[in-house]
Amino acid sequence: MSKQQGKGDLGLVALTKSFATFTAVHPLDLVVPQGSFFALLGPSGCGKTTTLRMIAGLEEPTSGRIRIGDSDITDTKAYQRNVNTVFQSYALFPHMSVLDNVMFGLRRRGDKDAKAKAKEVLELVQLEQVASKKPTQLSGGMQQRVALARALVNRPDVLLLDEPLGALDLKLRRQMQIELKRIQQEVGLTFIHVTHDQEEAMTMADSIAVMNAGRLEQLGDPATLYEQPRSTFVANFLGQSNLLRATVNPGGTDHVVTVRAHDTDLEVSREHLPEGVRDVWLGVRPEKLRLGEGGGPNQLRGIVRDVSFSGVATQYSVQMPWGQELIVVQQNDGTARAVLGETVTVSWAAQHGFALDASQDAEA
Ligand code: ATP
């Protein structure tokens, strides 16, 4: 790995953390490219905060190494690492002005340009007009931006964000997601963002590492993870999935393979099928399913059991003859909608499906 590692990339090499007999992080290998917006995503307790704390130097790894570029920082003290963290609790000094909060660290190190640098970064987070205010006079979203400015002002090699938007209401959270992404692109520093919110990770990150029970499940860009998950865990964690139990039929063409699901042959692109597997989950995202025949080979008939309208789209639950309900999401684009109790055909294109090895995941 070290040979391919870029100059300022962050590298985790077989990094582990155990608390007594409990292993919170199993050997973890990751390279976070310099200047990328990287998300560590997973449910509560999966080990993402522990991983972040090891990178920050707040938690000592049980084994493994941490590198930034060519330098090994595993044994470097937290305050000597060029790594800053933004926490959900802003941890600002209440008696100091916004400007003083931001330049505090630089001043202590005797940086003569502290004020100019602080002003520049306050401009970046669009808080220059409140520089003389106290943090308590600001809204939660603004306080979060002060904390961000303070963490950015000395241009760390890596900025760690631990659920930084968790305390904000949904609307503000969405605004801050876009804002954070803009700031990251502008400063060009490496951001590592910990979150359990899949939408947040997908909105902001260039790459996402999905963690589950202390292990890396899958690493990739948001679209690949969403469209080509490699486990039922990732398929279910990153949005809704329809998963059909199926068996791979022998043969097929270079491009397409058929699988048998509940006595029906269905097609899936060969590139979306793991090699050498027999028992699979055939997955299709709800918005990739169509109500209507669509002319292709993948068609199933069922009865509409639920219709829920949400403005932009309508979600249908369609019960198959074997009892399973498929979720279909259709844009409300003026075409006819199905009604409760109606028998409908659900169809999809072979390239929109993905197959997962079911020998690993008996339950979906
Ligand atoms: P959350 O979003 O809830 O913080 P997480 O994915 O960040 O979840 P961690 O905080 O990294 O998860 O915790 C991973 C596991 O390690 C959890 O089961 C947690 O209880 C355990 N753990 C974390 N810190 C300690 C500790 N100091 N002592 C014992 N167990 C710990």
C-alpha cells in the first residue's frame, strides 16, 4: 500500500481496537486520498467513532498503523498530529468572541498572522459579520460553523467530523450538508465525516466506507454503493431494496444470466453477479421497478396492497403470489397511477438488478 499511497493520503493498516475482550474494530485497511471528502457510515456501535478517535490520537490502537503520506503517526501524541476534530458539541469558549475562538490556537503558537488567517476562514464559513459576537449569541448552525472555522484555520492534513450535524434540525442539516461540501471543495483538505445517516453520507462524500459490527463492509463512491451493493447489509442500509431469493441457472450469455426466483426466470447482467455463486438474492431498488409490462423479460404480477403519495413520488407495495411485498416508487409525472387492490405487472431492466451471494446472508 505504501508504494501507491499519495503524498498526503491517510492510510490505516490493519488497525484494530479491543476493549477488554470486546473487539470494536477488526483489522481495518483503508486509504483516504488527500483532499477527498470521505464518510465512515454505519449503524450505532459499528466502530466508526472508535476509528475516528484512533486517527485523532484520542484512542490508542490495539494493533496496526496509521500513516499520513510517508509518516507514521501511530505513536504521535494527539496534539502533535496535524489532525483536527469537529464534534457534535461545539466545545467553543463561551466568554470569547467568535474571532478569538477561531484564532485561539494560532495565537498560542505565536502565529503573527493569526488574525488575518482567522478572518479569512470566517469569510469562508460566511461568518465574518458576527466575528465580534459571543458564541452564545449565535444559532446552533452558526456555532457549528465557528467550530468548523476553528478546526480549519491551521489547515490540518485531515479534518475529522464526528456527527457534526447531529444536533441540528432537519432543514438546517440539509443546508449544512451542502455548505460543508462547498467548504471542503474550496479548502481542498481531507475531510473524514462520521455519520449513521446514509443520505447525509451519499450527499456529501466522494467515497464512503460502510462499517458493520467493527468491520468494513464495502468501500466505494455513493452511486456504486447504492446501485451495486455487495451484501444485503449494504443493500438495506443504503436505502430500500427489494430482495428476491433466487438460484442461478447454468449458461447465459456474456452479458446476461438468468436466475430462477419463485418459479420464474429473471435476467440479471453478468457483471452484477458475483462469480461462482449459485444461491443469490436478486436485488432491485424501488425506483428501478416500473408498474406495467415494459416489454422486457423481468416481469412479475402482484396485487397493490398499499399506495402512499409523497408529492414528488408515489410508493406502492405490491404483494407477490408467494406473499412477499415489493416496494415500487414511481415519479408523479402525470402518468396513470395504480389503485389499491389492482392486479399489476412489475417490471425492470436486467441491468438495474444486482445479485448478492446468499450463502453469506441467509436472511435479508
Ligand atoms: P455511535 O454512533 O453510537 O457512536 P459507533 O459506530 O461510533 O456508534 P463506537 O462508538 O466506535 O461506535 O463503538 C463501537 C463499540 O465499541 C460499541 O459497542 C461500544 O459500546 C464499544 N466501545 C466504545 N468505546 C468503549 C470503551 N471505552 N470501553 C468499552 N467499550 C467501548
